Amino acid sequence: MNEHGNDFVEDDPMAAPRQPRGDIWEQTKHRATAARERTEFFLRENPVPLIIGALGLGLAIGLAIRFSSDEKEKPKSPIDNFNWSFLSLPLLWPALKSLKEKYDDSTDVVKENVDRYARPIRKRWKTWTH
């Protein structure tokens, strides 16, 4: 106790009446949702500042990376001088083959559909011109 007889309840943060944790969590969740909605609305209404900001940030990061790297070329190992491109054809061959088959199938489908729609027009054109 102190000499004035005060318990300093007003200055003691632990003496304040506590709210249940669920209520505080709901308030925080509501505030976060409201902030997200306001931000989303602002960005939908004003996309230009976002695009300019992203462009500026990307430019700043790119310049920082460029100027932080050494201008001297690092020594290359013999593995770096090796041409690995010969591996690409065997790995890509099945994909290219299936792409060619799909292309052939799609051209057949397009030919059939064009012929189906163009045949009546050709017949009408012939009747008009003859």
C-alpha cells in the first residue's frame, strides 16, 4: 500500500475488465475483412497506381540486382562450355509427334466443318450465277 491509500487500479492494465477472447477475435476478423474489402474496392476502381507501383518495384529490384552483381566475368568450368542441346530433341520428340497428330486431326475437323457449312452456300451461289 502507498501512503495515500490508492490502489492504482486505473493505472494497472491487469485490473481492467477483460473481454472474452471470442469477442476480440470476431472484432479483429471483422476489421480485417473490412480492410480487405476497402483495399479490393480501391484497387478495382484505381488500377493505374497498382500497375505503376508494381512496375516501379520491378524496375527497382532489377536495377538493384544488376548493379549488385560483379561486372567481371566469373571463370567458366569445362561443364559450362559443353553444349547440352543435343538432349533436347530426344526429350521433345514424343511431344512434337503428338502435337503433329493433334494438328492433323484438327485440320480434318476444320475441313469437315467448313465443307459442311460451305456446301449449301456454294450451291446457292451456283444457282444465283447460272
